Amino acid sequence: MTISILYQNGRADEATIEALIAAHRNESFAWLHIHGRSEDARALVGRFAEVPAAAADTLTQQETRPRASVMGNAALINLRGPGEMLAQDSDPLVSIRIWAQHGLVISVGYRELDALADVKEKARRGEIADPGDLIAAIASTITDELDPEVANMGDCIDDIESMLDPENAAEARSRITQTRSRAIAYRRFLAPQRQALERLSLANVGWLGEDDKLHIQEAADRCARMVEELEAIRERAALTHEALTDLRAEQMNQRALMLSIVALVFLPLTFITGLLGMNVKGIPYAEAPWAFWGVTGLCAAIAIGVTAWFAAAHWLKR
């Protein structure tokens, strides 16, 4: 029989906690999940004499990285997965801290882990009979939820690569920055999580069965594949960002070239109009009735000639 208690917001039935402790002492499997922000979370962990003080302190720490440490016939495990996101949170994945030993699992979370809903449902259906089943279920469910999120990042990179054109450059640059930052943040936790799961799958503890080790190893292998995918996403994002930067530089060069061409076309025309616009005596044909149209025609001919020369020199090609 699995006894699972959610200790939320500092409220729990003391009789129920006592029943949980009694069930554990009677060799029944007991699972206690504690909300880390509860004021007496540390004291509640201390109710179980089997949990060392160092492990109890680690369970109630707010900042954690994925890890797995074997302590005799027990294990201290930290995992990360999708979950409740708060406005002040900088980490994209929610942590869960687990103390596991024969017949007892104590888990602590400061934010709600999405995987716990499915795991609790399995516990209610009687599919979890010991700590090995519980940890394997948590690791597998977290991996199942992370897999499509990592795949979506790859699909996002595919979409961005297909829209590399001047019209969509600003939107693509914003999306590639967000995707790259998210991939880096995910990899920061998934790489040590893979190592933690691999270490746990090799742990020599009596409550971890061979089938549990296989499920944990499978979760570790999937984490390894996701880490490789995140590496590829990060590299593709960097290459795509470079392509966007090159595209922007090419646009600026094209515009600078067009401005230079326009300036060169008007440079001789400005010289002629400036020369003929001087208020001095002796300007030829100044009194002729056709002088204005003559100068206009000359300027037009020069402009056409300069433009034709640029075209022959392939300066006007994009």
C-alpha cells in the first residue's frame, strides 16, 4: 500500500503525519511530499530519524542542481522538469529533491512539478509499490514532458531558417535569441541530470530493482539524446544568427552602394550647375533664349552617361 501526503502551505493533519510515520515503521511504503516554502518543512523532514542532518538540509535548499548521491542503502536525488513558473523565476525548469530509502520517500518542491500529477495518479492506482517504482516513474514522466519541448525548439529553428529574408529579419532575430537562450538554460540542467540518472541506475541499493534501473537508464539515455539535440540547436541558432547578421550587413552595403551611386551621378551635375550659377560676367550664352534648356539637356546627358557606365561596370546589380 502506498501512503502519499502532500504537505502544502504549512498545513497538514498531524494524525495523518503520525500515520505515515507508523506505516513506515511497519514496513509499508510511505511517500511524503513537502512544499518547501512551508515554515516547518525542515522540522517535518527531521521527524524521520533515518534522514541524516546533512541530507535534510540539502532537501530544503532552494538552489539545487541535478545530482544523485548514494548514502549507504539510501539515495539523495535532485531532478529538474517542467512545472509552475513564477514571474521572479530565472530557471526554466522546476526542481524536486528526493530522499529515498527502503520503504520511504521524502520529496520537497518549492514549485509545483508537472510530473507529480501523473505520478500521484499512478500511486492512487496502485502502480507504485516501492521507492524504486516511484523514482523511476518521476524520472520517466519528467523525460516524457521534456522531450516534446526540446523537439519544439528544433522545429522553431527550422521555421526561422525558412524565413531568412529581409522582410522577416527582425522577427527571426527575436525568435532565434529566445530559442537559443532557452536551449542554453535547458542544457544547463539536462547535462548533469543525465549523469545523475546514470549514476542512480548503477547504484547498489536493495530497494532499486532491475526493472527500475532499466527505466532510469532509459530516462538517462533520453536525456543524453536531448542534450545532444540542445547542442545542435545552440549551434544552429548561432549559425542562423550569423546568417541574419550577414543579411543585415548585406542590406546596409546595398543601400550604401545605391546612395554612393546617386551621389556620383549628381556630382558632375552639381559642378556644372554651381559653375554656371556664379554671378560673374562672361558666362557663355547667358543671354540666349535656349540656354536653360541647353544646360538641362547637358545635365540629363551626363546623368544618363554616368548611369550607363555604372551599369556596364555591374555596379547596379544586386
